[in-house]
Amino acid sequence: MSYDFSADEIFALAEEIEKNGARFYRNAAAKVACGNSKKLLSSLAEMEEAHLNSFTGMRKELPETMKQSTVFDPAGENALYLKSLADARVFTPATDPAQAAQDACSDDALLEILEFALGREKDSIVFYLGIKDMVATEEGKCRVDEIIREEMNHIRLLTDQMQAVKKRLS
């Protein structure tokens, strides 16, 4: 089965992934006891929420031509398919930060959470690169590139934080 998604549908997917990411970081922050770790994870949740707001804004700015589905889909199955993809990949609603760390107050535990999150952020970039081919217009592809750049910023931040934690551990 071939899917051809509109830029609007892709942004809806990006919004769902960002919601899932914010939920993951909020849950992780709720499970840690140390102030610095809690603050970092809360900050990451806020960044996911800021990206959600960015994607929502970009989606609202889309011209009508980019909001229209390019395939006949009266039952809205494309949207359901994208929702299931968002929930099955990257940060999933069932992702439990407790699985990433046993002792939620140690630098080792924080490093495990950050490494787990880094993997999910990398997955999101791969996912968006793949889904970009499903967007019909060049303008839509450029919008997906904007999402990818935002996710690359997440990776840079996580990598910097991981290096800082590793430095403390050595």
C-alpha cells in the first residue's frame, strides 16, 4: 500500500511525537530525586513543548494547498496511520523512564536516561527523513526539513549534557 501524506499530516505527526517526548521527559523528571537531574529533564520537557508549539505554528501557516490530502481518504485513515506510527516509534506513550535507570539520583542513571533519549531523538530524524519522501510538494519537503533541523538541535543538547555528565563521572 502506498501512502502520500500532505505537509499538514506530517506536522500533525510531528506534534504527536513532540507530545510523546514531553511526556517522557516529564515522567523522567517526576521519578528523579536530585534537583539538577530533575531540572535538566524538566528543561528537556519544556523544549519538547516549545517544539510542539513551533510545529503547531508552522502547521497553521501552511497554505491551503498543503493541507489538502493528495489521496482519497474519506475515513481519515492516513491520519490514523500517522498517529499509530508516532505512538509506535521514537518516544512512545508507553515509554517508561524508570526502565532507563535504576537509581534515579545518580549521574549513572541520568546518563542512562540521556542515552535513551538520544537514541529516540536519532530515531525521530531517521523517521522524518523517511516520511519526507511521502510529502507530495517541494514546499512540504522543506517544512519537514525544518522539523529535522529542530530534532538535530535536540541531539546537540543531549550530547552536550551527556559529555558534562561523563566528565563528572571520570
